[in-house]
Amino acid sequence: MFNYVILGSEDEIYKYAFNDLNGLDNVIYVSGCKPSKCTLKGFLYRTHFRPELNEKIRIPGKSIWNHFYFKDTLSKNNKYCFIFLANFAMFAKQSRYHQYLRRKYPDCKIVLFLTDIFARQTELFTHEKWKIEKERALYDLIISYDKSDCQKYGFTYHHTVFSSNFILPDLNVEESDVYFVAKYKGRLQRVIELYDLLSSFGLRCDFYIYKCPSDMKVERPGISYIEKPISYAENLVRTIKTKFLLEIMQNNADGYTYRTWEAIAFKKKLITNNKSIIDAPFYNPKLIYVVNDYCDLKDGIAAFIQDNNTVDFNYTKEMSPVALLEFIDSKFR
């Protein structure tokens, strides 16, 4: 077993996704690489990495930050495994942090865990697409949640992770029948079609679409177009207060999203266009409805929403980040 240092993200979603690791004596989760804004260190860091400056002239000396990224409080009896999420890796490459870790921990393993498709990854200042050979040279193992990327690039597959035990804030949120939230990403037509169908059954839809162009908006009573994303904590509260979750996957994505894990964690039925989910070990047609043909859904969804089956996927242990660490450990034995 390794000492695991997860170099994560400031994004709130990962705080909840990796929460099961809290309290483990061989794990440190680092929630992003930026020091607090309220400190002099934070001000200096942000100035040093400020895109407007670095896009004009690359400011040298970023390696001075490498020993600040995490405080090592772990037992020295174990070897180290560093797991990078993409956001942290994007900054770390600017300070040659991977090379720093290799020098300080000669026996360590370094892993990249991709929770988005590889084609969407870009460099911090140049915005160039990541180059696969450069990434392979940095890591002992690259894990992706996307099966298509694994086939294309030779990555190792493991689904994204999600925790089941955490405390949520007490928010005043109305109950709904169907909940959906997503960035626009060109999928509005499908959302509207499903909204109209679900509403025709008398279901109360609670839909949020982020950053939708004004000329693309289609007004509906249960759809809110937002310019600022709702907090992930609020998203989870709204998940708890609904009966069904709707998931519309972006084009070319092929994996299990956080919407899927939320359905499992909070025991909600899922309506999704992710066709690959029928091969998932937790798939149950009574609990997951796969949208195949948008023109011929009425009968199938009617039966699905009217069925009052008890919702329990029995998969919370397998989707936990603890299972991810066990998987990584097995790869280096």
C-alpha cells in the first residue's frame, strides 16, 4: 500500500467526490494548487501565474512554489503515489513539479486521472492541445474515465469516483419530479424535446442550463437559463429533492458522469442518453432508462416513470475513491 497524495482541484465537486478519503492515515487530498487569496503568498502566486502576463512573456522561477503544494505528514515507511487531476497537472507542468517529485521521492509513482475527455485538455498559457507523447513521459500510469479515449490512446480505464457520506447545507429548495443541470454545449434541442415529453406526463421539471447563447434560448416554465453556475452543494440538495435525474451526455463522451453517481448515491432513477451504460455492472432497466430515439419515447418513459420500484443500485462501495486507490495499488504490485 502506498502513501497517496491526490493533487486535486478547487472545484467544489471534487470535495464531495473524494470525501470518503477523509481520515485515512495514508492519504492527503490537496484541493488545488493555489494558496488562499487572502494571504500574501496567494497574491504572489496568482501574480506569478497570471495568464495576461505569461501569455506575453513567460515569467521564470515558478519552481519556487513546488515545496508549498502540500505538507507531508505521512508515514515514511510507505512509498508514495501522486495522483494528478488535470487542473492541477496544468499548473504543475509550468513549474516542472513532476520532475521535482521524482527527485524528492525517487521510488514514487505518478498517475494522471482524467475525468474529462483528452481532447478537451489544454496547456495553461498557450492553450495548445495536450500532446499524448509528452503526457506519457510524465506519468507511470494514465487513467481515463472515457472508454473511447482508452482505446484510442492506450490509457487504463477506471470510472470517475464519488463518495456517499457527507454533510450537506440546509437549503430551502422546492421538491421536483425531474432535475437536470448542465452547461449548454450544443445540446439544448434534446433537452427541450425531453422537457416537453416529461412535462406532458404532468411531471414538474427543475432544469438549469448554464451559458446558453441568447439566440438559442427556448422558454419553458421549468427551465432556468443561468450565467453563473449553481454551487455543487445546491446541486446535491436539488438531487435529494427530486425523483428522477436527467442526463444528456456531450457528443463523443463515453463514460459514467457525476450525474450517474449522484443517482446511485441518493437512490434516484436515471434517464440518460448514455447508451454504453447498459454494459455497466450497476445497470438495471427498472432504474435506468436509456434514451435511444427521441421521436419514439412516449410509451417507454411512461412505463418507466410510473413504475414504483425501490431504488437501490448496490454500488456505493465500487464507486468510492477508496476503490480507485485499491485499483491503482493493484497496477503497481
